[in-house]
Amino acid sequence: MTVQTNTPSGETSPIRLVIHGGAGTITRARLKAEREHAYTQVLEQSLTAGYSVLAAGGSSIDAVIAAIVVMEDSPLFNAGKGAVFSNAGRIELDASIMDGSTLMAGSVAGVTTIRNPIRAAHAVMTQSPHVMLIGHGADAFAAEKGLEIVDPSYFHTEFRWNQLQKAITQERLLQDHDALSDTPQPDADEKTDKKRGTVGAVALDRRGNLAAGTSTGGLTNKRFGRVGDSPIIGAGTYADNRSVAVSATGSGEMFIRTCAAFNTAAQMRLLHLPIIEAADNALAEVAAIGGDGGLIVLDAKGNYAMRFNTRGMFRGTIGSDGIARVEIFE
């Protein structure tokens, strides 16, 4: 299936890239100035990388990949280099990508040796008949296709390792709480923020084509091969030239249960709702079943939304003027 492009032959569309780096309890009180600067720098680098592709006439797919690779290569975000550890002390990465002009999509889940999972998702989309590959099979596929393979130790960061140890300790405290009524409860923010840092991008190129991508390390202390919404087409990622491109971050299980990315797109396409209203409605459904997080949404005219129901979301956008605009807090 090919979805018609939105720009008539001979005309060009306004270019636009929107990114996120995760949503959660992100406040000025909790984020030191030095670390805020570091996040801002990487977000700007990500926007610049994607913009360079779009400004040169490149595709929205290539812009999404370029933007996400920058964040995957940074230890600041829960994706690629900065991914969180599972309960077993492993890094298990997920990613997905979708082309709004064809509805083609690709994703990987539970991979452990691919430096940039977003590239692997793209390879699945373009070099296989499948949409999703998982685990060792996905790792082997990426190696066969010539993607950069690294030793799992590449992903090890002391910050994430310490997060895992803290999460395991808190888990034990919770298990012991019934027997020891004076056991201190873990801080609520610490419990809910163990999943933050997922990265994503949505882009519109000069031909009027949309694309979306998302990449994550999942949950700190996750077990049993858990997979969240990021590699699930329609939950964490969706793109359709007839509506919007969407990338999500937050409570993965709730985004899956509400098909949050597709829900947003369907409201735009079928109900013709404004972009912000559609995003807010999708987030309200996530909240109604106990979840939270954020969405970045972009339509084929260059209209966009960066919506979240948490205290903050790492986010930014860049358009035809080439000026990167980054925000973090509410």
C-alpha cells in the first residue's frame, strides 16, 4: 500500500522535526543546572542532526534515524548507551520506526548487542518481510545486515547500574513492609520514574511525508523479557500521511492497552480533531487506567504538539527556520 504524498508535484512542504527524551517527575528542584545544560546540549544536537537531513532534501525516515541516533549514543537517555538494566543485570533494548507514506514499519525488542536499535528497526522495515524481530534473532539479523555490533559492556554506565541496585533494594523493602510496619516506603517519584528516558522523533520532509521512531531501554529492574510500548506499532509509534506521526513515552503497559499512538492518529483522521485535542484525549485514556507520560505529534502541514501529563518532558522542535527550540519543564 502506498499512501499518497501530501505535496503536489513541483511544490515543497515545510520541514519540521519534533523530538522527545522521556517524560516524568522532571523539575528544576530535581535537575541540577549542570545536568540540565547537558540534556539541552544533546537535545539540540539531535535536532540539528535531523534538520540537516531535512534541509538537504532528505527523507523524514532518515531525519528520524539521525535524530534518534544522537540520543541513543548519549548516556543521558534510557536508550542505547544510556539504557537501564534489567533485574538480571542485562541491557535489553527496544525500538521501532514507521513510514507514513507507505505504512511500512519495523521494530526490534530485547536486543543486547546492537549499538543503535533504531537502525535495526529500519533494517527490519526495509530489508525483511517482517515488522518485528526479537532477542537473539534480531541481534543476528542486524549483524547479518552489517549494522554496528558491540559487546554488551558498551552499554554499561555506573549511573544506571546504581539505579538498578537502588531499585532492587526498594523492591526488598516493599516485600518486607507487611512484616515490618515501620519500614520506610520508597519515594513515589523514585518508583514511577524508573521507566523514564525513552527517546523518539517525528519528522515531515519536503515531499510532505511523515515518519516516526522510538527507542528505549525499557524499565529498570524489568523481568521475564518484559517489552513495553516503544517497539509496538500503534502503541508507542505510528505514522500515516493521512493524519499524523506520533512517538510516545511513559507507562508502556497503559500506552499498549489504549493503542495511544494510533488512537491519536485515528482521532485526527476520522474525527478531524485539532492536534492538541487528539493528543490530550489519548493521554487522558492512558491516565484513566493509571498511566502517565507524553506524546509528540506532527501533521502533514507542519502543525505539532508536545503534550504530557507529568511534571516535565525532555522535548524540542526545529522547523524551516533552522532554529532549535528545547524545553524540559512544565
